[in-house]
Amino acid sequence: MDIEQLAVPGAWRFTPPVFPDDRGAFAAPFQAREFRAVVGHTFPLAQANTSVSRRGVLRGVHYADVPPGQAKYVQCVAGSLLDVVVDIRLGSDTFGRWDAVRLDPGTMSAVYVSEGLGHAFLALEEDTVASYLCSTPYNPSAEHGVNALDPALGLPWDRFVAAADLIVSAKDREAPSLADARAAGALPTMAACRTRLDALAE
């Protein structure tokens, strides 16, 4: 397993060895032992989600209240997508920083997004299928968003899909800017994230 820490602390890319043969290929994108060795705790699986998206669909930036937060382990099993992690943790040295990884079935890579980070992705092909493991169940009252089109974030959507071709839900389009979410006291704090991670490591 090749493991790379992204520019946002708390996010990693996991790329497994892929074993092709005349039938196709096999890989194990999630391996609990390797995950724990890098992240420092086991992944507390509570839910598995799958989404199917048209080309140009932009989902996010989403995050959950901490505690408990919601960590995600994201793969693309059909098509391709640009996966983006944003540091929205107040008190973090990298607050406002983001990193992006292209995911597709060829590499079978996955991105881990720890509690308190913002997550978004852009579907780069028709019928792109994202599959992701979640550390907590769906809880609409605890889930929030930051506008992925906030110019202050400068997320790289237009390098891949023209702005006019982006497909964004009304809820995501109406999400606050990072500055407005901060002013409203809606963002997770680094202290709360550290407390949550310490509890998981026990």
C-alpha cells in the first residue's frame, strides 16, 4: 500500500497494489492494519454511501459537527472525480488550505478525510460513481456546508469543467462562504478535533 499525506493534515491518499490478470484486476483499497498504522486509530465504520453523478456535478463542501464529526474514506468505482479536502478547522495552522486528488478505478486509490475537515468532489465523467465509508451515521441536524464556489477558497473546478457546466444543488449553492461560516461560529475547532481523535486512539 502506498500512502501519501496530503497538504491538509488529517487527510491521506491510499493507493493499493493492483493485480491485473486476464479476467480484469483486483485490489484492496482499504486495509485496516495499514490504516491504523498511519492514522493512529481504527476506522469506526457506521455507514457506507454510494452516489452516481453526471459529468459536472459538484457536491460539497460538506462537514459535520465535532464531536463526533464524520470521517470519510472515499473511492471512485466508475468514471472519475476530483476529490477535494479543505481545512476548515478554526485554530489549525493550515486553515483555508485545500488539496485535490483525482480518483478513478484505474489506480483504485482512496482518500481519507478525518473529522472536522471539509470535503467536496467534482464528477469528471458521466455516471461517475463515488463510494465512501463513513465513521458516523447520517445526521442531518449535525451536517453543514461551505460554498464550494467561494472565490476566497479558490477551488480548482474551472480547470476541469467550465463554470457554466457545473451542476450544483440549491442547498450547496446557498451554503455560506468560509468567512461567513466562521463569523457565524459554525466551523469546527482544532481543539475539538484533537479531543475526538484522542478518544478514538484510546
